[in-house]
Amino acid sequence: MHFRHALCAILAAASGFPILRAQSATLPRRFGITAGLNSATVGGGDVGDASRRTSFIVGATMIAPMSPSVALEPQVLFTSKGAHFEDSGGGGSIRMNYIQVPLLVRVSGSSSGQSGMHPFVFGGPAIAIKASCDIEGTEGGVSASISCDQLEGDGVKFNSVDYGVIVGAGLGFNVGGRTFSIGARYDHSLADIDDASGIKHRVISIMATLEFPWMK
């Protein structure tokens, strides 16, 4: 999937809102590349000794202003979720990678200083399609890794779709006509990772984004 084409499709679907059409003539859209680190774990159900697993998130974003302070922000991301588990007998982790499409609304504060620093908050729904799933384990000095699909014969079926809500905040800076931003977000899944456990993803992300003027 080409990130830019996907973002164009999302924005075209949203362009039916009259306010977006009216503002797009005067407020330029921006296209951005974003990347960061995830601190992922799971919640709900019987999570046992689940702890956080460090992973990554990378993708593209578009900022489509609806007013000087409010913008629609669709994204296409590759994000790695999961958790780490450990007990007296050994440890392991589950790694679930997704193509995620959040549709966020960003509200920005006024800028200050020569850097044009401005705070912003954002939130909205997100849906994700599972790209891969693996389970790794170590016990007695022996390590092994299997695909989640291999567990289906034992009656475990991992869901291919994840959905939830994302909220976050950050700071943006003007850098030579571009916008550089750093921010934090919380991704709270509402879907179970499988069809039986009731366990859901919980992810905190720290991200940096470089935004470019794209079209008026």
C-alpha cells in the first residue's frame, strides 16, 4: 500500500464536509512522515504477568485544516503491538504487527516565539489490519518462535482486525517553512486480540513528525 495514495483516498472521502471544502481554499494541507517508539502491553481478561514490550511505529500523515486551529488528520501507520511475559520458568513475548488507519481531529494552540512553537491535542478512532503475528519464548536456555497461525490447530484464533481510540498531545515547531513536531499518544484497543481471552492491546507511543506543505 502506498501511504500517499491511501491518505488521498481518506481525505477525498472526508471532503464532503462543507467546512472542509470552504477552508481548503485558504489553508494549505500538509503531508508528513512520522516515526517513533511503542511501549506496548495488553489489558483485560487474564493477562497474568504481562509487561511492556518496546517496539516501533512508522508511517505517513496528512493535516487538512478545517479552521486555523482545527484540522482533520488521517494517517496510515505500520505499528507493532504485543506484550512481554515472564515467570519463574522462563519468558517470552507476543508480537502483532498491524497496518493501522487512524482518523484524528487535531486542535492546535496559538504559536509563540521565533520558533513558532505551538501545543496541540488530538484524538479519534482507528482501525487496523493484522500484518503478522509471532510468539517467542525462552525456557531452560532454549528459545523458540512460532507463528500465531500455528496455534489455530489448538483452538486459538487470533483476530485479523483491531480497532480502538487514540488520544494524544504534542508540540510543533516551525523549521524553515516545515513543521517538526514531537508528541505522545495512547492507543486503547476495543477489540480482543483473539476470539476467547478478552485480552486487548494497550500502547503508549512517543513520535516525531516532519510535515511539508503539500497542496492548497
